[in-house]
Amino acid sequence: MSSNLKICPYAEKCYRRNPIHFKEFSHAHLDTIYKRGLDRQTQEYSIPKELSQNAEVILQQLKLLEKIFPKGSEAPKKENTTCETAVKAAKRECSPRPSTSSGASGSNSDSNLAKKQKITRNIRDYVPVVVEKGQMLRKLEAASPYNFFLTAITDSKATHNEPLTITMQEILDESLGIIEESVQINFMVDIGWLLGHYYFAGILDTPLLVLYGDDTPELQTISKHKPKVKAIKVKMPTPFSTSHTKMMMLAYTDGSMRVVVSTANLYEDDWHNRTQGIWISPLLTPLPEDADTAAGESPTNFRQDLMLYLVEYKFAELQPWIARIRRTDFSAINVFFIGSVPGGHREGPRGHPWGHARVCSILQKYCAPIAESVPVVCQSSSIGSLGANVQTWIQNDFLNSLRRDCKPLGIRTFPQFKMIYPSYSNVSGSHDGMLGGGCLPYSRSTNDKQPWLKSYLHQWTSKLRHRSRAMPHIKSYTRFNLEEKSVYWFILTSANLSKAAWGSFNKNTNIQACLRIANFEAGVLFLPRFVIGEDTFPLGTSRDGIPPFPLPYDVPLTPYSPDDKPFLMDYLHEL
């Protein structure tokens, strides 16, 4: 093993199976097992008893070490086209460059941040897709009533000037408001990349609060070098829980603010050749000082749900933001906030508060009646362990919530379940070839336990949005009727199709069903009654002047052929 690696802070509790992580961090327990080698009799690694509960994960990690550090080599295996080298190259290209005139020296991990940073003056050297400044407000107004965008795709020129395509720079554009401070809540944060965008937006010296999930050493010391940046690692209850939310809150100098809900991590790859979804709120203005405490709530109770969600982080640094939200007029928001927070949750006076059960509470109160023949279409960038068959969790928990409408449930059959997930051929034909699958961490070990899932899988195709070759990191859930050209509802969220993200009911309680959730997630639910005042959204074409709902993929869906197989992260490890 290379002695130059940093020590992983999670040690034996590390659950990662990403080659990038093992190129950067060492793990003493894995090194010991790997150096010991295979047992002569079983030809397998011998896992110590104290680590047996994590045996499956450890075996997968050891397979990675075999690829990265072949026996007899002290340096990582050199490869011309690996996922990890591509990602590192991208980070080097787009990270702020230290000034050569600072006189600083040193080779520690913080040296780049400790030096006076100088970012190239030409934005086109830093950002692959650049659009004209000052036009974002006009674009947002034209995107009404949905305010739903997809990110620009570097290698799909047709997306660069589309009305419903957006870049990170446009989110920070002054036409939306002059930012005085902001919050970024995200899983992966490349602080150099993020601050580069703040620099070009002219807001590098404004207060920035970053709540992050993935372990990032640079963020641990950022406040020493950038005093106005406060970064906090979100501590999770278990190693398998994830702070997975991708959300921004932008406060403007005139007292107003916006909320942005996204599916993109804050680093270059996620804004390059990957399909991501972004919802941007209307401008939320401050309430008069003498306004009633109930004033300014949206018809969907978005403000209250957002505040309840932020409280769950239990960070004092969020209190000023919660106070600001309480004093802000959210009445222009026409979507529901759908959050997930770790823990066990029961139904309250307003229904279930989190996860798929929250969606259930809203649908059965407000959703127009839907025929049983209308499928539930799910689409995500990863898939969790779903059980031995489709009934185990998909039907009994997830679909049982998402099939609801305002009619009493009664005796009804389950709607058909359809899942959009990129196939091997989707990824191999992507803009980045096999490396395009770097955002699809579905593992062979999980897939092998649920072979039944293949019969429900559909290809990723997005010809109408010019994104068939841009692999989807977006996550979305919907019900639509092709014959009637109507969409009943649509969810954009950070939540993949998994129990950890959406929750699983504990059926062994004698009191009330408890929904167990592992992750922090955030999304928005578009319900026609609140967005356009009708029972359904138009699909495909406008209806009475109302634009069609902008689905991110093509319909009708394309089922897997008998020869198709889902893309698995393991294929990248085999390159």
C-alpha cells in the first residue's frame, strides 16, 4: 500500500466502495487483511470475528484494493481511463489555483487553501457552459408555473440555450437578487469548485454556511482560510445513513430570499454530462413587521414543513435562517416540501411528517382520483435492497403510499410499478462512455439478491430533452396517463429508490406503525390542483394555454430487452 494516503476517519466503520475514496484514504484493518492474503484452504479472505457484521462490505472493499494496489506494488495501479483519475483530473482543472506570488510553501492537504487563492479571470476556463448574465429572471418567469429545470450538458450543445436548461452560474445570477448570504446543504461538496462559482458571481466575500454529508478534509479547515465560510459535517446515527439532501437557501440584500431544491452534488462532474433536476422558488419577500404569525404561509404549508425539516439538523447556525423563513412570505410557492429525516416516525395531526408516508398523507387529501391502470413510474440514480420480491417493500410500503388519491382506498389492485434505470448499453453509449456510470452506485451484490427487479426496468431515453447520452443523477417519481395525455403528480427529490431514503414501516409494533428512515433527503411534490388549479398537468402538448409538464425523459417508456442488464458500479472497478 502507498504510505502517502490519509487515514480514513471512519476506520472499521467505513462502508465506502468507491475507488476514489481508496485512492485517497488508508484503512488499517483492510491493509492487515489484504497483506495476510487468501486462506490456503478456502481461497478467501479471513475476516476477524469482531468485523463479521460488516463482512460483505469488507470483502467488496478488499476486491477494490486488489484492483488499485496489486500485490507487489507500492503505488496505485496506473490506468489510462479510470473513473477515479478522470474525477481527480476534473477537480484539478476546476479548483481555484493558488497564487504564485504568495510565497507560501508546503505539501500538506491544506496547502492550497492556506495560500492566497487566485482564480482565473476567464470564466470559460472554469465553467464549461457559460450563458449571458442578467437573463435568469426572465428565464425563471418563462418557466412558470413549474420552475423546473434540468442542468446544461457540456457535450450536448442543443441543451446550452434551452429555456428549461440551467447552469450553476444562473442560480447565482444578480437578476434573481443580490445575494448577501447563503446556505448550501449537500452530500458532496468540492469547496474550491463552489467558491469559484461564488467568485464569478461576485459574492465570494458573503457569508456562506455549508452543511455536508460526505467526509471532506478541506471543509474541516476552510474557516481558517475563508472566515466567512462555515462548514459543518452532518453527523449521522449509523455508518449506513447518509445526509443526502441537495438544497440551497439564498438571502438577498432587499430582505427577500429563494429556496432551491436540486439533485446535483456541488462538484464539477455533477454539472458536466449528467442529467440533474432543479426547482427554484419564486421570490419570497419579507413580511411586514406587524404581520400575523400565520401570514405568508403557502397553500401547501411549504414554509412550516421546511422549518420543521431544518430544525431536525439541530444546528444553532440554522436558527437565524429559520427565524428569517418565519418572517418571509411563502404564499407564492405552489409545491409541497417532501423531506426525510433519520429516526422512527409516527403519524401526527397533519398526517405522516416524512418519507413516502408524507406523500401518502398529501395524495389522499388532495390528489384527484386515478385509475388503477395508471402506473407509478420511478426513476433514480441508485437502487437499494428492496427485498425478496416486489411485494416485500415496493408494494407493501412504497406503492401503497404512492397509489393513494382522494377516494377511499377500498378494495383496489396495486398500480403497475415501472422503474427507469440506465442499462449497460445506456452507459457505454453515454457522452463519457463507461465513466458516465460514475454517478450510478448500484452494486452487483445488491442486484444479485433481487433478480425479480429486471422485469420492471426501463431504459434511460431523453431524446426530446437532448439528454439520452447524459446519464441521470436526477431522481423523480410520477403517475401519468399516456392515452389521456395527463400527469397526475410529479416528485423531484434527492431520494433514490431505497428504504433508507423513503422509509420502511416497522410492522412489529402493537401500537401504531412506525416509519424508520435512515437518511436526510429533500424534494418537492407538484400537484396540479395547487400549480394550475386543475386535476392533471398536460402531457406532451399545451392545454388551454397551460404548458405541458416537462418530464425529464421520453414517453412511452422503453422496457429492457432480454439481452439488457442494469449498469452496476462493479463494471467501473473492472476497467
